Amino acid sequence: MSNPAQKIDPAHVTFTGSIPEVYDTYLGPYLFEFSAKDLADRIKNKIPENGKILEIACGTGISTYYLRQTLPETVKITATDLNPAMLDFAKNKHGNLANVTFEIADALSLPFEKNDFDAIICQFGIMFFPDKGAGLSEMARVLKPGGTMAFNVWDSMENNKAVKIAHETISRFFDSHPPQFLHTPFGFYDIDHIKNLMALAKLNNIAAHILSETAEGHEAANIAKGTVEGNPGVLEINERANASAEEITKAVTKALEATYGSSPITTELQALVFIAEKLDA
């Protein structure tokens, strides 16, 4: 069971330098594209023709792209993120998307009016909130009555074993205190706890769905590079590990292929999707 009181290390939200590009290039096709498409499909019939969507923690814009491909161009999308490097990457890659704007915003203190958006979307971002209940309440504040909130989180590492293999392999290259970054995105999966936080945020008609994906045809080396270098854990690798990031990436590649066979490999991924409505003004 995930820890409801999980604290977020500030280093775990430091997506700087080459991290956004590696994240987008190597983790995007593996972890984020299928889940972004799923999230967009789940809300496409819940948005008015000229509606407004707020996306929280848009990262490099993968979910933003799928929202734009799925929804009419008359729907305005405001994509936000707290991290300037990630948002700059999203702007550079997806800045030409129709009726989409990118803005810096803190999910715990959103710069928008009450009851402003028809839908609030967040792909794999809530796990990084230092106060998840406060973040959900703030998202609910700017959601219109009758509006929809939809977000996803990762299930445990036990249900995402390729990530677990990567984490355990990386840890072997440290004398002590190995990077714990991967426990942040894969450590917030207690369905009852999450639904309770949503209820406390005065959301209604709360539903949780398990999203399982068979990820086929991925190069183990790409998954390894993403899990080693496409997140803030690489900062600790560069500072304290007994080997270079390149050497650790090779070790993770070897470990993945030892479990799944020669590349391209097929792995199982599992996420949780939550959808709710705001009924009260």
C-alpha cells in the first residue's frame, strides 16, 4: 500500500538540463503515449464544443498533444507546469497546436478564477504534489459546476516490473542511499485513499479504473536510457554513483533483456485512472 503521508524530495521535481529531452524521447513512447490517449478518449464526450480545459503538470506536452488530436479545435486547452525546463520543451515541440497555450503554474496555487474550466486534466502529475489533498482542492476550485476532473497515476512497481528492475539495478551502483526518485511516481496508488482525497475536495461521482497495457516492440536500451537519464535520479547518479550513467544504462538494458528476452521486448504496464465531477458551485 502506498504511504498517504509520502513526502516529496524537492530534488525529485528538478527536471533540468537534458532530462526533458530524454524523458520525452525515450520514456514518452513507452510510458506516456498510450496513457495520454486513454485519458483524452475518456473525457472527449464530456467537454462542450467551445469548452475550456486546464491541464495540470503537462510536462513535455505528450498529453497536451493527444488532447488536441482528440478534441475539436474549438475547445481551448491551457497547459500548465511548474517546471520551466519541461514547459519550455513543450512549447518548442507543441507550440503550433491550435488553440493551446502554455503557462507556468503551481498546482497548489493556480492563477485562475473559481469555476473557470469545463474540465481539469492531469497525466501522472499528482504524485509529485507536496500536498495532494490541497492540490486536488485547488483543481476543484477552478472547475465549473458540472465539470469533469480526470487524472491518472501509476500503480505500484510490482505491477510495473520493468520499472522495478530498472530501480533495483540502478541501486546496485551506490554504496548507500541510492536514488529513490522512481518511488515518487510509482508510490501513490492506494485507490481508497485517493478517492477519499477527492471526496474531501468536494468532488462527486468518483470512479476509479485500472488501465493495463501490453507494451510491445520497445527496445530495452531505450527503456533503460529513459529510466536512468530521463528523470532527476540521474543527478544523483552523476554525483554519487560508482559508475557513469552510460554504464548504468547498459546494466539496466542487460537486466531487462535477462527478464524479457532480446530486444524488442514486451512488458506489462499498469496505471490507475480517476474521473469525477464537481456538482456544487
